[in-house]
Amino acid sequence: MSEENKAILKAEGLTKIFSSGIINKEYTVAVNNASFELYPGKVTSLVGESGSGKTTVGRLILKLIEPTAGKIFFKGQDITDIEDRDTKKEYYRQIQGVFQDPFSSFNPLFKINRIFDILFREFEPETKNREELISQSLEEVNLNPDRILDKYPHQLSGGQLQRLLIARALLLDVDILVADEIISMLDASTKMGVLNLLVDICRDKGMAVLFITHDLNLGYYLSDDTLILHEGNLVERGATTKVYENPYHPYTQMLFDSVPDIEEKWDRSKEFIPEQIIEAVEEFYQNNDEEGYKEVEENHFVLMSILETENYK
Ligand SMILES: Nc1ncnc2c1ncn2[C@@H]1O[C@H](COP(=O)(O)OP(=O)(O)O)[C@@H](O)[C@H]1O
Ligand SMILES: [Mg+2]
């Protein structure tokens, strides 16, 4: 079976354009024509600077927002335009998001045990040994059930709430976990623990994890596959070792150059200058004849020219 057939989720030409203003409409192309796949048991990191469109990709995948163009396939089925309540619910049952700001994922008026009750009622009404399962999943993410279940969300730290969301994913045994910049909420002592947990869960349960980060080192450390996002364009994607060891797109090259090596003294000449990048990227697109993505080596794709979004106005 080819890799292609095994993807749990496939995005094709995913595009999100936000419009604002009533009289003079302004458009923001947050994500432009992004195509990628997520695989069971693999961590895929989505790497890019602030504002590059990472969160938007995550929200599109989670179906919290609708794409302007493009398609999403889940287990081979086109789920882009599903409206039917049951089909939507079935999808939401299979995917879980963990966000930078986890407070927004919880109803502040409900204690944690109530939140779990609602979860079971909504998704798994037949389950008998709820308490045991809840305790198990909490312990797996290093939370003490006795200290957590009787609390309100505001009584817990951001890191604890993120781990609760991971526990929720474990409980539901979801197929896809989207983790968006979760690291900033974690204190140093639990940081690596939670990240390793994420990788273990991914491997052991065969979950696909989309790990969204602006931290290149973390991406390298954690992920099997890497997606590099630059101003809404997915400029490079493929096996993490290949993308990191042999970056091809000028943006990726500059991104990697700009990361100060811990061993090295900070080299000012290597500083990240936006104008230089824009110029280098434009030159790169002009100087090659290829269109769209090119497979420069096996499982390593590079964007050779900007894929124009269809007219949306
Ligand atoms: N709801 C929205 N309405 C208008 N513009 C938005 C909205 N959400 C995001 N954007 C814009 O889309 C771009 C990408 O944002 P985002 O996906 O949050 O980037 P990242 O997560 O990489 O920092 C930014 O220019 C941002 O201002
Ligand atoms: Mg973001």
C-alpha cells in the first residue's frame, strides 16, 4: 500500500481568505492552496512565524471554520462541506484540538467532572465504567483525579487544562490531535514530559498529531514530517530529516540559518531580514520554470511557484 492510501487526513488546495470591513472590504489570505497529509502514528509539525497561518490551518482541520476553497478528506471521504449534524458529530468525535489558550475550550461554569459527564453523554452514552476510564486517562497525562475533578477550569493552570484536553483525546481515542503552540502554557518542569507524552500517545495509539509551533528545534525533536508555512503558503513539506537536512526553498533555508545554534555565538550577519527573504523568494520563483510542488527527493516537496487562489471577491 502506498503512503497516500494510509493518510488519515488529506488537505487539497486548502485556502482561507478572511474579509473584514463592510464598505471597503479588506482581504487577508491566511492560508493559500495548502496541500498535505496526516498519518496515523506520526507527528507532523506545522512550522512558521507568527501570522503565517498556522492556527488557521489547525482550525480548518478541526472544522471550526470553513475553507474559502480546497478540500479536506478524512479516511478518504470528502468532509469539506458536510452539514448533516450526525456526520459532523461523528467527525468531531474523531479529532481533538489543544490550544495555546486552553481556557476557551472549557465552560467556566462547569466543574471538570461535569465536563467529563457531558462528554460521555454526548459521545459515549453506553459506557459503564466511566470513573475508571476517566481516572486512567488523567493518570496517563500525570494529573491526579482527586485533585482535578472537583475543580472549576479557572482553578487549574493553563498547562493542566492542556493536559486535560489531551486526556479527553485519550478517553475518546481520537484519530487526530491538533496541538497549537501548547508549549507556551507549560511550565519548564512539565514541558518535556508533556511533549514526550504527546509523541508516545501518537505512537502507541496510532493517533495522527498535528504539532503547530514556531520553534524549529521542537519541530525537529518531535516530528516525523514537517510542513513549513510562509505567509499562508506551504513552501516545503516532507520527512522531517529531509526538510531539515536538505532545505530547498529559500525561505526554509533562511529560516534555518536564522536559528542561533546553542553552541555558537549569535552571528548578527545571520539575522532575519524580511526584505531579504521577500527578494530571495521572488527570485527563486522567477528563476525556475516548474509549477506548484516539485518532489525534489522521495517524500520531500517544494513549492516552485505561488499557486494562485481562484478569484474570491
Ligand atoms: N478571524 C480572523 N479574521 C481576520 N483575519 C484573521 C482571522 N484569523 C486570522 N487572521 C489573519 O490571518 C493571518 C494568519 O493568522 P494565524 O493563522 O493566526 O497565524 P499564526 O497562527 O501562524 O500566527 C494573520 O494575518 C491574521 O491576522
Ligand atoms: Mg497561532
